[in-house]
Amino acid sequence: MQLRTLLPLVAAASLAACAGMGAKPAMYSQAMLPDAVKVPAGHAVAMETVGAGDITYECRVKANMPGQHEWVFVGPNAKLMDRMGAQVGKYYGPPATWEAMDGSKVTATQVAVAPNGTGNIPHQLAKANLATGTGKMQGVSYIQRVATRGGVAPALPCAGGNMGEKQVVKYQADYIFYRAM
């Protein structure tokens, strides 16, 4: 084959290979989630993130059960990344706060949870409060925590001897942000 014939074919093959690069991932679907943590109709996905970081627990006396102790959730500290791996924000608390790199942030109130297997924190649906700042968090109505891995309370004993001790555990979860349509 002559070079003149081969060059257009190589160029076409290169363009076809590049066409798939940077392709947008498929839109998130709630189909496989328990009904309790599905976002109500009338809301659409505004942003998908992957949160990875730590959850802190503290050994405390069980509420209304003097003499008994348990690991109590203190708060999260995680980076929020887009589906390509670039950091787009952070998640911390209390109160539970999702903050975009543009400075806009939103807090939310838990609406429901649903189990997600042994060793994983549950799926969660939270109703967003009004965002502060102008940016990506503006207009967010719901936040879903799904695809959770890890994050459960430590397996270490919690008793009077280590009351007040804090333990940090690793976790990862997808945080899906919704806006009203």
C-alpha cells in the first residue's frame, strides 16, 4: 500500500480512537437502590462525586443506658472527586457539610438510610438546606450517599476504660447531588 493511501487511514483510525476519550460517563441511575433512599420525582442529577476519607468515632456512654458504652459517630472528613478523579470539593462535619472548590456549600438533614452490606455504612438520602455562596452547590435539593465501602464503627471494645477515646476509620462513598427540575 502506498504512503498516500495509508496516511488517511491512519488519521481516520486515530480520530476514531480519540472519539471515545473524554466521553462523559453514563448518567447515574437509582433503579437498583432501595425505595427509602430514592430521590423523589421532579429532581435531576446535578453532580456526581466520589468521597474518600475518614470517619471519626468516639467511645461514649450509650444514651439512656448508664454503664453501657458504644462507638458514636463524630464526623466525616473526605475529599470529593469527580468521576475523572479531580478534586471538586470536600465533605466534613458536624454539621454534615458538602463544600465545592468554588466555595459554595450546603448542609443537609438525613431523610432515610438503607443497609449496604456488612462492613459498609448505609446508603443515605439527605434533604439539602439552602446553599451558601454562589457556585455548584447552589440549588441542590437532595444528596444521596451510595456505593459505600467501609466507614463502620470500630470493632475495638468500647468500655469505661477507654471512654472518650477516638478512632478513625477509612471509607468511600458516591455522593450524588440533585436539583429540582
